[in-house]
Amino acid sequence: MKKSRTTRRSAVLALALTAATLCTQFLTAPTAPAAPAPVRPVVTTGHGRLAGQLHDGAEAFLGIPYAAPPVGNLRFRPPRQPARWSGTRDATRQAPACTQFSPFGLRDPQDTSEDCLYLDVYRPRNTPPGARLPVLFWMHGGAYSQGTGTQFGGRTTADSTGSIVVSINYRLGQLGYLAVPELTRDNMLGSGSYGLMDQIAALGWTRDNIRAFGGDPADVTIWGQSAGSASVCAMLASPHATGLFSHAILQSGPCSLIPAPGAARKADDDRAYAAGAGCPDAATRAACLRALSPAELVAAARTRPTQGPAFGDGLLPAQPSEAISAGTWNKVPVVIGSTRSESRFFVALTQPHLTAQEYTEQVTATYGQAAPQVLARYPLSAYPSPYEAMSALLTDSTFACQTYVTARTLSAQVPTYVYEFDDPDSPTLYGAQVPGLDMANGHSADLAYLHDFTMADRPLTPAQAAFGDRMKLRWGAFARTGNPNVPGGTRWPTAGPHHTVLVLNPRNTHPSTAFAADHQCAFWAGLPTPDPLAGP
């Protein structure tokens, strides 16, 4: 009897549990299947397969080697082909910056290496291999001594313009530009401009591999700012870059501004650098320089910063500005321009608290007998402070009027579009803002508008971001067709005989023929051009 009651209780309990389970199944919504992981984009280059990553409307392939690591016995030698790899290489992590020869230029100054010859490629999402999209090939600035291509993301530009964006690293400082004969005799070009060789090698890699990403190797626009723009000038003049690009964009680095040093003078300067680094003996100099640590090379450069690529060798036979004037260059359509107040950046960094007396003394020391004329043109009474007066003087005499000189030379030979960036509220670079100084429209102010830029001192406002999107569309149109005009946008004419400039202003973009007068270029034509980085 007891066993029967126990059996019945067990049966009832089992039925209850079954009923509860069935109720739960009927009352609980079915669990949705897990979303499949996004398929990573994969391409096959001449050196192996790459797996990139998705990011909003674009795909990114990061840290791609375009040359072998320039370390050990490959230091101070032309770039070599990278090794092939088996399997699929992960391309979701950016490479370190090249060794920095200046303390200013990175948010993380430790993320550097001599093993740095890598590039990043960005493309619109789901781009097929045969799309033949235009290519924007970016070279960063930094006085040939600092910076990295990894600071200039290309996702937004690729997505919004339907372009492929390539951003590269190249060797900097004396690792990139050292022309002592004991090193230059090791290569057929007789050149120590290894950084320029790197840039051309990356451009060759782009020609050979960009089709796999959906790019058109016959439609490549070389594009740079500051020293990157000067590198564009070198490519315009180098026979070794012939046929590798179809358009050029020069931002804040006109070819006539800072002449490349001659090879003989560069060799003398670099011998002195080598001696200062502890390698004075010609017989052992090459081995000695290759044995030094990067820190020792950087320390020796503190009093002898690099001058960038030299001319007069097999890589760069002629001064770029002279080659352009003579018509012996790689002729392509050009966009060239500057920011409204370029030298605010340099004056703020070097002499932010300039006094009236110092202003007058520096102008007198620089211009001598012409100083009274300069002071009459730029009187302190016309500016809020000596800082603003010096900024205007240096902007006009260097970047602005040398942009005018280079643009007039170019426009006589090829379609040339000139701009002036003018956002009076633009940010400066991270870590550069001097409290109390207006640094808007200074050197590099335009970078945050054209890139997913990591070195701006503050984010753009929504209105500024929208203005930047419009700028990107113009750059993309130029890359596609050689003409930066876009539907619905203010017409951008070529420079023409009246030197028409498109003023890029977030509230009122408009063409103007007043650029040369605004910056007093007729006055500056007869006076020496000071070093824009140093000031008077």
C-alpha cells in the first residue's frame, strides 16, 4: 500500500514536470539563432593572401609590407622586395611608425621601429577586384623627421568618394636621408635618399597590387602635405617615378619653397653628421653607422636635422622646382594650395610670446636694408600682437607666395587647381595649442578635414565634419577625373592667367582672384624667402 502511494506521487510529479516543461516551451519565445560573424575581406597580392577588417562602410587592410625590413645590413640601402608568406596574413593591425628623429609627432612615442616599411589600404565595402576605382596615394609630412602614415585613416574618404586610399610609412631622419659617399656608392643611383626610394617603392607596390583591391593602377593620384608635398615635388621630377601616377595633390608644400640640397653639399653635411655620431673614419664609416643604435643616430641629429632628399644623383637629377620650370618633369594635372595662416603654427611653437622689440630686431636682422619696407608693410599697429604680425609676415613670404609661384609655373603647362583653406575655427595638432593664441588656419589645420586623423587637438564639430566631407568629395573627383569639380558644388576653375583660387570656407566657399594681393606677393617677389620653420 505504501509502495502504491509512492508510485502515484512519483507519477504525478513526473506529469507536473512534463506539463511545466511543455508550458515553458509554449510560453517562451524561441531563441533567435546567433548572427553569423561578418565575413572578413580577403585579397591576394603578389606576396600572399591578406585578411582585412570591416569598419562601417569601408574595408581596411593594415600593416601590409611593401619592402623588406631595412635593418641590419639593409640599413642605408635601397628598399628590397618583401618576402612572400604562406597562408593568409592577418591585416587588421597597423605597423609601428618609423624611428622618429623629432620628439613631436606621435601620441605614443614608444610605438616606433626601424622595421617600418608598411602601408595601409582602405576601400569601399564589398569592392570587387575588377572595380578599377581611382587610387589616392598619401605621403605624410613632418619635416622628413617625424610622423607616420598610420595617423591618417582613409576609411571615410574611401567610403564617401568611391576611391582606394593608400597611406604609407617611409624612413625618416638620417635613416631615410644620409648621403655620405661610403653609403651611396653601394647603390646604382649613387643616392642616399632612402626615404624617397621607399616612397617610389611603395608606389611601385601599388601599381603591381592595387588591382587586387579593386583599384586602377592607371589612375593613381600622389598626395602629400608639408614634407609629404615636397616628396610629391620630388616624384614629379624623378625619372624613376615616371608612369607611376596620373595626378598630384600638393598641400602646404610648394616646390619652390624649400629647395632640395645639392648632392655635394649634402655629402659634406652628412660627413659632419657621421663624425658627430662617432663615425669619423671614412674607411670604417659605413659599418660604423650600421652598427649604431637608433637612439644614437637620433641623438646625433639633434644639432644636424636632415634636409630631406638631395638632387644631383641618379634618383633625383635636378632640383624639382627647376625641373618644373624647364618643363622636364612628369606632367600631370595638379591641385595645390595652402592654409590661410600657415605660419601661426611655427611662430606659436618657436616664439609664442614674441615682444614688439624682438619682432623689429628679427625683421631687421633678416632683411637688412629692406627691413624698413617690410616693417611698413607689416606694422605692429595693424595686428593684435607681435605674434600675429610675425605670423602674417612669414605666411605671406613663404607658404602663400611660394604657392603662388609654383602654381603659376605649373598652370602654364598643365591643368592646375589652386585652393586656400580658411576655417577660422579649425583645430591645430595634438599637443601644439599654446594657451591664449589663435592657431586656427595654421600649418596642418586642414588634415582633420580630409582624413580619419588621430593627431588633431580636438574633434571637428558636425558643421566642420560636413565641410570636410565636401572637401573629400572634391579630392575624390580630382583623383577620378583630374578635375575637382563636383555636382552641386561651387565651381572651381583652373588657376588661369588671373590666378583664380578657390577659398575653402565652411560658410562661404568661393573663387577669388585676390590671393596674390591679399598676401602681398608682388612685394615679396623681390625679397629673399626665409626658412618657414625657423622664422626671421
